Amino acid sequence: MIITSQKPLEEIKRAVAPFGRLALIGCGGCASVCQTGGTKQVEELARRLDDKEIVFTFQIEEPCDHRVLTRELARIEDRLAQVDAVLVLACGIGVQLIGASIDKPVLTGLDTIFPGAVIHSGKFLQSCGACAQCLLNSTAAICPRTLCPKGIAEGPCSEKVDERCPVYPEETCVWIRISDKLEKAGTPSSDFLPLDWAARSVRRKHPVPSDQQ
């Protein structure tokens, strides 16, 4: 799940200021769950942009999927020709893919925050950093790289107090949680390889092209 939040209305208005006729496109996937880009949020934003001509609004289930996006954009090709710009309520991935797919200015109404878990309506937790170097098999399915506020991936820091995180004292140190789960499962602890930052400094693709392996 990609977690998003809607930009302040004034920021959105500044972005669309040069354009008179707009289309608003929402995301029926993650942004809909986050209540930032569903049908209701698209229609509400259209009403609040009362100084603009909203030619049409549209919902795409997965604008981050090029196959879905190509099919859905073909359905609104004629209507897209009538607008000056497209305002998208989707994560940065969806916005960029739409921008690469149509010959119109494409703007975003959302900020992309993190990949995370849905705890309940309106509450989300970042639990994965999408590092492509997963160590969950060694850490009792708990990611210390993401859940430790210091990003420590080799064990607890020396600043913890009574098994509490020094940054978030109301929380148990993530490494204590890992240790307790490993002990309860009877799983031996193991060494943890440090994150290869060099591998993250370039744009990632999957599968990796053969000439980059």
C-alpha cells in the first residue's frame, strides 16, 4: 500500500493557476483506501476548484499499472483533448506514468508519504522501506531498518532504557521485540548484513537487465 496525503488546497490552486480547463483523475487503489484519491475526494476537489472549468472527472483502478492505464486512457482520449491540464490524485508513481502517457501537462494533488500497512481507517504505519535487501527471515518478520528510528540493522543501540526506544520511549525497542519473537519460536539469532547503500543509489528495475547484473 502506498500511503498518500492530499496537498493543501492553496498549493493545488497555485499548481493549476495557469490552466483554465481541467480533468481530474483519481486512483481507485491505494489512494482510494487512504481517502485521498477516491471518487468522493475527486468530486470534492472538483467542487473546491470553483474558479476552474472541470471538463470531466475519472477514476482509474490502478494508474501505476501501465496495462490498466493504457486501456483506461484510451476510453477518455476524446475528452482529454478538450482540457488544458490533468490533475491527478494518485501517488507519485501513478502521476509519473500518466505524465509519460499523455501529451498534456500533468499535475499532482497528493504527496506520497511511504509504503505502509493499513492499521484502521485513517491510520497507517510504515513497515517496509522497499530496500530490495530483505532480512525478515533473520529478524522474526520485523524490519529493523524501517521500524528502528535510527535505522540500525545489527542490534539494539546503547541508548535504550529498560528495553524502551530512546527516540520513542512509549515503544519497546524493535530489537527487543525481534529477540523475544526469535526466542519464543526457538529460532537462533544470526548475523545481519549491513544495507548495501550503493545498490540503492541507482534507479532500480525488476528484473534487473542482464547488462546490469
